[in-house]
Amino acid sequence: MRKVLIFGGTRYFGRRLALRLADAGDDVTIVTRGEHTPPVAKGLTFFKGDRTSSSTMQDLGTKNWDVIYDNICYSPYQAKLAVDAFEGRVGKYILTSTMSVYDKGGANLTEKSYNPFPGKYDLEREHDYGEGKRQAESYFFQRATFPVVAVRFPVVLGNDDYTERLVFHVKRALTGEPVVAQNVNARMGYISSYEAASFLEWCGRADITGPINAASEGVLTIKELMAKIDAAAGTHSTFADSGEPHSPLAPEDDFYMDTSEAKRAGYRFMRVEDWLDRLILEEIRNHREGRLPL
């Protein structure tokens, strides 16, 4: 039985991860501030605390952990709290990172497109999301003596997505409002919340370290995404190149990653069509049954 610690395990793919690990027989502790209802399962326990608190991290660092999953580290200072607390106390540390570390975007981005090992970090300044994740990676890889994996996810979609990015587009189709996108032909990468949890679990068992990209097979333009919604809903979406709100799934240029490293290590990704079409139908059905207000 492995002892596993999860920061960010009460909702979205972190919640799915916690349940998967508990079901597999791991002894899982979720750190929570109590703001969200935690999952309940045999093998799950909870520690009341705050990821950004040095005292919380020091308390957790008095125990030994086989694997730590950190879904809510957003800055190099938060990375420092973890390194200080868990040196000599953890077998592997898995940081949930993001495709946004590739700040200039691009097609078929490889892990080498951003190298965190010589990267700079500033513990005093505030950083935006992408820069915060870049510098958090840099701090971990430069300062931690324990093994670290940084999982770079693209946009994660699922029926548990509290940001409602897919719901936003379903609503635009159903109400006939145009989707604002400067480039309807720019391609974007995705992964489902189910597979995000699956991949994180795999990272905890696989013999890998360093940055690693994770994404479903296949990419979609916003035009192709809306065509899928239209086909399922019987609607006809339109587009505008200016105005508000802008689509959260329409980059100005191609933005997707190469996942060859994960495949070489033995992971096989689902195709985006294998889960996205079902998810779209579910969100449309939620609206038609009154669970998705416009």
C-alpha cells in the first residue's frame, strides 16, 4: 500500500485521481481547506490545511510519502514551500503543469520547447498563470533532490469542468449567438478530465521524471468544435472576429503538443473523438432537461 498525498483533490481531475488511487488500494490523503465537498471512499483521508501555508507544508513534511500529486502549485514560491517541506520525505513528486508554459504557442510542441532546468525564477514577484507554472517547474527541477515529474496538460474538458469552457460554446450554439474567434482555423489540443486523472496515476507508477506532455490524439479548430456541437444539437453556429466574450477555446494560432515522449514510455492516449462527442451530447442533454440554464 503506497502512501499518497494530493494537493487539489476535491474537484475536477484531482477528485477523479483520488478516487482512482483509493480504488487501487493506495492510502490517500487529500489536503483541503474545506471549501469543496471532498470525495468519499475507502482509503481516503483528509488533512485540513492550506497549500500556500508554510505551517501546513511543514506539518505534512513530518511524514513520509511514496508519491505526492500537486495540482495547485502556481508559483516558484509555492514550489519552494514543497521542496523545503518534503526533502528526504517523498519518493516522487508529480507537479500538474500546463501547455501554457509554451508561451508563444505553436504546433507539435515538444518538451524541449521549454527547458525548465536552466530557467529563471523570482520568488518575490507575482506571476501570471503561464509564467508562474514555468517558474514553478524551474524551481522544482533546479532545487529538489527528490524525483519530479511536470505533467503539461492542454485544455482539460469534462462534465466536471467548473470553468464551463465547453458549456460556454454549447450555450452560444443553442442561443444563436456568434462565437468570437480571430482565427477559426487555429488548431488546439485537448484532454478529458478522465484521462488527465488516468495519466497522473500512470505517472506515479511509471519510471519517468522530468517534463512530459499529455494530450488526447487529434486536434480541433474552433470551427470544427462548433460543427460537432451543431451536428449534435441541430443548430447552425456563426462566428465573429471581434467582440466580447472571446471564445476560451480559440487561440490566435495553432497551439498543441507532441506526446511522443509519453508514448515511448508506454502510455497510449485516447482519441479526442472517443470522448468529446459523448461529452457534447451530455451537455446538450443537460440543457434540454433543464440542468444547463442559458
